[in-house]
Amino acid sequence: MSVIVLQVFVSLMLVLGSLVLFVWTVKSRTLDHADRLSLAPLEDDMKTQPSKDPGVKS
């Protein structure tokens, strides 16, 4: 019977910890610019590509 009590206690602590981390993330507003950060790797690729291929003559 004590194992069930321990499991309930641990599961409640995990839920409470998840809620605390969720509230902290929302209050710190770290996800407000997620859409801009998702496009950041694409900007680097565009800057490194040459505008014209040196092997092709125009």
C-alpha cells in the first residue's frame, strides 16, 4: 500500500513541476519570437549562396 502512496506523491510532484515550468515560460515570454527563430537557419543559407554560378557564362 505504501508503494501506491509513493507513486501518487511522485506523479503529483511531476505535474506540479510541469505546471511551474509552464507558468515560468509564459511569464518570461521566451516563446514570443519563436516564429522568427524558426526562420533563422534559412537566412544563413541565403547569405552563403553566391548570386551567380562562376562556371556559367552569361
